[in-house]
Amino acid sequence: MFAALWLLASMVLDALTPKELTAMMIAIAIGPAIVITAVFYYLRCPRTDFAVMFAALWLISDIAIAFISPKELPHFLIALGFVPALLIGIVLHWQRFQRRHERLPVPSVKRG
């Protein structure tokens, strides 16, 4: 499953990036992130932790692609690296917002 995702991501990013950046260069840049993600999936990490690790690894891969690229990448590709981290952050803050009433102390009825 992860090998297929690795190949698919390499080919999609190859279509979006400049011609000088080949699919093989992209595959080498995102390979370690795919392997680490597969290991965490195999170890059955909790869903939230897995999502945060995936977002961090995706951002690291985006930075690695920017470093190895012989030409400057389009700005939307740089922003694309931040999308998973942004989505995970929004979901985590929304869950925290939904559970805030569980942490708040109950007001006391007694006065004076």
C-alpha cells in the first residue's frame, strides 16, 4: 500500500513541478518519509499521533524537494506542504474546543 502511495505521490508531484525536477529525484526525497510513515502504521500508533507525524513528515518532504530542486518551485507547491499540518491543527483545536466544557469547574451555588 505504501509503495503504491509513494509511486503515486512521486508521479503527481512530478507533473506539478518544473521539468528539471524528475520523478526519481522526488521519489528519493519523499522515500524516507514514506518508510517512516509505514513503520508507524505497522506499529499501530494512535490516530491523532499518526496524523501529526504524517503532517510533519509531509512538510519535511516538501522542504527536501525544495532543496534538491534545480529551479525555484511555484509558490503553491510550497504552500501545499503546509496544508496537512494546517488541517491537523484545525481538527485538534476544534476537538479541544468541543471538549472544553469537560474541563471547566462547575460553579458553586453557595454564596457568602
